[in-house]
Amino acid sequence: MRPSLGGGGGDVAVTAGAGSAGVGGDITLTAGQTDAASGGSITFTTGMGVPGSGELEIRTEVSDDAVDSGSMMLRTGGATEGNTG
């Protein structure tokens, strides 16, 4: 990664499609899988700044119909020997 020369760093936005009659689009991030070594990783890192670092927000939106809201699951991997995530 090349640092910005005299300006701000560039943004990256990933947005799934919206729908008016059906469900909205999904975003799935999947790291690489292998049989020979450790699987790939996904890392979210907030930006560092002089007054403080950036925020990391993970949320589900409120349901307009107040029926169901999205669920949240955080799960670490298991291991037969050694440490787990």
C-alpha cells in the first residue's frame, strides 16, 4: 500500500443493491480456504489519527415493519488441539 502524498487517504465503499419489492442485496466476505495451511484472514482495522483512531461500527438496521430485525453472530473457530480464536 502506498501512502498518500500530501492529501487524505482514499475511501472504499461496498454497497449492496437496494430493493423496493424484494430483499436487499447481501455482501459476503469470505477468506481463502486451503487444505495445506491456515485459511485466509479478514481484518477490519480502523484508521489511526493524532487525536484518536477511527470507529468500527457493526450493526443491523431497524425493521420498518417492526417484525424482525437482523441478528448478529460473532463466532470464533474451534480447534482439536491448541488455542482457538
